[in-house]
Amino acid sequence: MSMNIYVTHRIHEAGLKIVQAHCGAYDMNPDERRLSQEELIEHVRGRDGVLCILNNRIDVVVLDAAGPQCKVFANYGSGVGNIDVAAATQRGVAITHTPLEAVPGYNEATADHAWALLFSVARRIAEADRFMRSGQWTGWGPMQFLGADVTGRTLGVVGAGQIGTLVAMRSRGFDMNVLYFDKVPNPTLEKHLGARRVELNELLAESDFVTIHVKLLPETTHLINAESFQRMKDTAILVNAARGPIVDEKALLEALQKGEIAGAGMDVYENEPRFEPGLGKLDNVVMTPHLGVATHGARSRMAELAARDLVAVLKGERPEHCVNPEVIKKQ
């Protein structure tokens, strides 16, 4: 099968091999950067299928540029918030994605990264690393880079779904007290950790570490805000490896500057790829560029899933994760 395929961003080789094996040669954006909307429109023209990523905006203009022969946009990412699904459906274009539950290791990788951020802030790893690389270290001293104790402290988990549960369960090795905030009880955490389900305000006031794992919904936007930081301990550390807009970033910066909390570990931002400028000047903030699932295992499986669904649609087969399956019947 020879098809005219475009891949909007370099992805793991495991997925590209599937595309090549079933569709022949393909074109791909070779750069580690997001295409501008103008570039995206130009590159999708005349394609039979497009494998895109979550920060590509697939709107009416892009869909029309692809043309009537285009059968599928396979989204490498969980969800399709970047795609005008209704417009795609009207044009007979299938939209697929890579949902979390379909990618083995996805949740585990995110949970691991939340802990990496927690420890990096608590033990001042990034700050100490910069100090060492600058050549400033002149020898050991008893007061150098004193950090926060983790073992035996209280971990507050905001959102005890799959990822929140994995994060909490990892606290067993540190003999931590666990509080969680969720709409429904979590028997697993209560049975194995003796965790207590509490209201958010109580969690914020009692926790030494607050880690966020709720979904981004209208009601969770700015769930953590200026009032939240005022309730937290001035020794507390916030970790956000969920979605950026859950935290009011301006309020976070102000809270850190005022010393209302001790530090923050962030993997997601309110207006990605931008972040509140003042955060980058603070030593008690560790920031990573949306790396929650950045492991070889998780990213290769995501690439394979996106590629398999793209190929399935082009072969006239039903893809595993299509958000508008009614289109398949009409193709």
C-alpha cells in the first residue's frame, strides 16, 4: 500500500517503522519544534493521512487544506482537544488518539516523574547541580543546601485516580502519612496505606507535599489558587504533573516570592510552552518541559498505537481508538 503520509513531528522510531512498512515512504517534520500554523497547512496539502501531535491545531483550515482524499488525522496524544472533531466528521475524516489507558506504562511513568520532581525540590537537586557545575564548591559544609525531610512526612494527593493512586502507593517506601482529595473513596489507598479522604482545604493545611493529579475540567481550572497557598504550610512543596491550568501560575509565583510555600516542582504550565517568567529566577522551583511520559517504553508504545490506527483507517479497517467511528462506515 502506497500512501501520501505526513508526520508533523519526529516521534519514536517504533511508530515510524509501522508507517513505512504499511504506507511506504512518508514525509516528516525533522525539527524538534512545533510547526507554525502556516507550515502545518502547507505540509498537509494533498495527504491521504496525517499523524499529528497534541500541540498541532487541527482546525477547519487545516482539514480543508488536507483535501477531500484525506481519510485520517491520527493524534499522538491523549484526547483530541486540539482538533475540531465536528468539522472532521463533516468532511469524513477519522480522528484517532492515544488514550492513557491504552498505553502500558503511561500512568507509571507520570507517577515516577511526579516523585522525581518532589525529590528534586525537597533535596534541592537542580540548585546543587548548578552550583557544582559553576565551580563554586570549595568543600563539604554542614549547612550546605539543607533540604526537606521526606520520610515520615504527610503526602497530600489531589485526585486519587489511576495516576494519583500510583503516586500515593510509591510513598510506602518512605513511611508517609497519606491524605487524598477525591469525589469518591479510594479503597486501595485506605486499605494499603491507611490513607484518609479529606476535603481539599484540610489536605492543603496538613500536607508537607501536595501533588496534583485531577483532570483539567472547568471546575478544576485554578483549583489551586492564591487562597490555596495561604492555607498551605510555609514549609510545603507543591508538585504539578497533571495539567498546567489547574494551578494559578501568577498566584504560585507570588506565594513562592512571599514564602507562603517552600517550593514547587512543575512539569506542566498554564500557557505552554510559556511559563510565568519570574518562576525561572527562583532556586526553589524545578521545572521540566512536560516530560511526564518521556520514557522510551511509554513513548514507543504511544507511537505504535498512533501509527497502527492511522494504517487501519487507510486500509479500510476499524482503528482501536477513534473518536468519530461513524466516519469509518462511510469511507
